[in-house]
Amino acid sequence: MTKWAEVSVHTTQEAIEAVANILHEAGASGVVIEDAEDLKRLAWQKQAEAEQYLVELNPEDYPKEGVILKAYFPMNSFLGETIEEIKTALNNLLLHDINLGRGTVTMTEVYEEDWAHAWKKYYKPARISDKITITPTWEDYQPQTEEEQVIELDPGMAFGTGTHPTTILCIRALEKYVRQGDRVIDVGCGSGVLSIAAVKLGAGQVLALDIDELAVKVTRENVKLNGVANQVQVKQNNLLDHINQEADVIVANILAEVILRFVKEAYALLRHGGYFITSGIIFQKKEAVQEALVSHGFTIVETVFMEDWVAMIAKKE
């Protein structure tokens, strides 16, 4: 049986995307996110949702606080250097005012069979909004109502299941603001779940952008899996650099620090009356994003919260 090194980083919700990116760039063959808040969310869902929508979680698999990201690397002579590179990159995040929490890095040896498939038993269909349900490809799930739209995902070991609060906030905003035939740009598409959701909710065309080559590959696979490949163009790109396509809606589920870099470009590309949906904003960074949006001409039409996360919907009047 093949042995792998499981490198664990204990951090915060705020730092999830930044730390995951560091692990991917270091050559991780997969990343698993264990978030203490998932257990609290499950308790809430058990009261609010039908049993078939629940993600079954074992409390023993989750930290009592914060988030643990586990990445998998081959056991070879370069492993020590890789771990040191990860530690250095994590320390550099502090220069960008990103709260790492504990920021501890640990390593254990595991067999491939222990992680490659075991996580699948925890991933079940989840009702994200009034109209959108996300289900793994290996589950036989049938819509419960005529309006319900099902998104199938096979996140592999590289991306989340689409049930993180920032993703949920984005999908609910898309459901509210996307109109039939809209042109949508998804900045930092990740697994492509927001692009797929936009089409399922009526968008005519979506441009999905991500600087990560793996994200582009996974998004292409997922849009094809969901039968929306003709309506979603996937492109490797840094934010909105060199993009000249107008849009009715721009959605970005990215760190607040990254959102601040392309507010000007988002305003320029949006048609009048269009919406800029931003998520991935930790509560402490809410004011900075709001000020940037307003200073560039946007009107804030809605601010919504889930746990420590904020989504802001801005309109170009």
C-alpha cells in the first residue's frame, strides 16, 4: 500500500483559502478541510432541514475550535524541504494581515486507502437555498420539487463540497439577483459551483475565471458533468485582468484582500443596473470592502451574514 505524508495546518476560517492555496502550490495531492463550525451548522440544519439533506459528520473528526486543513504529499526525500516552504509561506501571510490562529503545522504518515475514499461517507446532498441542492455524483438524489435545481459535484480531494458559508451566501445572492438571460462573470471559480448555479438560476452565459490551473480543469469537468458546458466559458486568468466582456452580474467568493484589488475593474465591466456579489469576507474586513465599493461608485443594496462571514451585494446604478 502506498504511503503518504499528511500535513495538517491548524488555522482560522479567515485563512482557509490562502492556506489551501499554499498547500496546492507546494504540490499537495489533495486537501481536506475540517471546520469546527460545520458541527454547529449541522445542529442547526437538523432543526431546519429534512434528514435527506444533512451532511453526516463525526465530531471526533473535527477540531474543537478553528479549522484544520490536511494536505497529502508523497513520501520522498524532498518532503522536509516542502514542509519548510509551507511554514515560510504561512508566516508570509501575517504580512498581509491574515489571522492564522494557531498556525501550527504537523505531519503524520498515512496509507492512501485511509483517505482517498473514506471522506465520501460524510458528503451527502445538501439543500443550499430555496432552489439549489448540491449532491455528490455518487449519490442517487432526486429533486423534491419542480423548482429545485440539482448541482452534481465530484470535488475530489482538491476543492470543497460547496457547503461552506461563503459559497452558500453567494448562491443565495445569485438566486435573488440573477435574471433570465443574464451574462455573469465568476471571479475565482474554484470548483465551478457558482458558475453552474448561475446557469441553473437562469443566466444565459457565464465566464468562469481562475488563476489556478487545477481550478480551471475541475471547473471544466464539473460544468460538463452538469450539462452547462455550452453556457460556461472557463478561462485561466488573474482576476479581471485584460477582460473586456460586459456583465450583468459579477460574483466573487474570494478573500477580502483580493476583492479590493479589482473593484475598479468590476465597476467598469458591469452594465448599469448590474450587481457585484462579493463573499469570502471575514467580519473584521467588512468595512474595508464596503468603503472600497462605495468609493468606486457602487451602491450597497444588501449585506448578509453567516457565522463570521459576510457577503455584500453592490449595484452599479
